[in-house]
Amino acid sequence: MKILIIGAGAMGSLFAGRLRSQTSEVFLYNRNNPHVEKINQSGLTIVERDNKETIIPLAVVQEVSGDIYDLVVVMLKTHATKNVLTQIKDSFSPNTLFVTMQNGLGNLETMADIFPNNSIVAGTLGCGASVEDNGRILHRGWGTNFIGQPADKRAQEKLVEFVELLNQSGLETELADDVQTVIWNKLFVNLAYNSLSALTRLRNGDIVNTEDGQNVLRSIVTEAAEIAKAEGVTVDTETIIVRCIKMGQEQFPTNKSSMLMDVLHKRKTEIDTINGAVAKLGKKHGILTPYNDMITGIIKVIEANSDKQVD
């Protein structure tokens, strides 16, 4: 099975590197940058839990036309999805299965508009990673990934093979029947840690090492749970909150979230599809979301003034 991963950030690099250890038919797609150049020159270095380093030879490509890919994993920042995929949409066969492993809401719908004839499923990441330096990533989260299931039988067979490869590579992954629950469960975790870590400049686990941090997390997630219920998703709010806190304490305590890294590097964040999406749906349903409104606004202020930040 020939696999293409679109987006060579920390998570795209981690998936590509781990999958490459199982099969040679794995490729990364990304615009050229110093991180990409280093991977193409010297391979990808993955620093594991015990600080053991693995160097994996890996190809990052800038062209995908002419190659037939069985499965494409989209790991772009959400604000780049439409632009990047529209540019290369004619490069894939109708038989190509697409898997979005992105943060936030709306990714499945965006991709369905671009690839109306393809099977598309959504997944969520339980693992975590960050780019420490060009060509070098830190694997710092070890939770379970979940992927929804397609209706098409051939697509289902591809997905089962893909999940087997992920598990063999050490990235624990399971298939899930209810894709909306999958998406919302991941969103709760992103809401709990991405924006708070970006605002406080703390690692995920440090967000919940005080009662104050846990209380803020609780308020953010409680608002989102009410929105999820209004959207028809079955949610036990207290169970979700307890699980989110436990994940920060045990599964990825030392991980630096993607939004924290974006803020530190003065890049555009995914706030609109995470806390911003909850705030937007709150207006749709007439539900107040003051915590998510405030956090979205503060992150947008930071984005708009990235060149004025005090060091």
C-alpha cells in the first residue's frame, strides 16, 4: 500500500517516520523549508520517551502528480487545508482513501467538498510530538489514536491495513464506529490544552498541576460539552473533564502543544477551528460560551501583534 502524508509538521513527521519503519511506500508532502531539507538530506530524527534517538531515511516530496496513492493522511494546519488540497486535487484517483487526522471541527466537510468522489474518514490523535529542531522531533505523547470507518468495502480494507501498520510501528490506533464522537472527543482535548498552553507558555501537564488550572480547563470543556449536546453528540461532561485532566497528567505531560509552538514561532494558529468553532456554534444554538469567546479573542490579539511581542 502506497501512503502519502500531507503536512510535515511534528505529527506528520512522526507518522511518516514510524510508518516508514514498517514499509518503504511512505512519503511526506510539504513545501520546501529547512525542516524538510534536513529530513531529505539526513533523515528524520525521532527522540523517544527514554531520549533514545532513531534516525529514519524519509523522502519529503513537493510534487504528487503521476503517482498513485492508496491512502492519503492529511495532517495540515486546518487553515491551510482548502488551499493546499485544492492545488493538488487532480493528482489522486477516485479510489484513494483520505484520512484527516487534524485538529478542530470542519475538516471532514472541507475535504468532502474538494474530493466528492472519494472515501474520507476522520481520525483523532492521542499521541503527541513537537519539532525540536530542523529534521528532529520529540515524541512526547503516547495515547491511543482513533479513526472512523468508511462505508465503502475496499476503503475499509485499506483502512484496516493502515491501522495494522500504525500499531506495528508503535502508534497505538483503533477503529471507531461513531465518527462525530471521535471528532468531539479529540476537540475536548484540544480545547483543554492547545489554547491554554499557548497563553501560559506551559507544557500540557503544567496546565493541570494546580487547582486553578484544572478549574479553567473545566470551564472551557463544560461549555464545549453543552455545544456538543446541542449538536446531537452524547456527552458525559464530568467523564470528559476527568479524562482530559488525566491525559494531561499521564499521557502527554511534557508535550508542547501545536498552538504553543505556533505562538512561540509567531505563526497563525488553529484557534478558529478549536475554541473559535465552539464559540461560533454557541451563537448558532443560543448558548453562552464566555470562556471560549475570551480565549479565542486573546489568541487572535496575539496573532495580530506577533511582531510586537515583548521578549
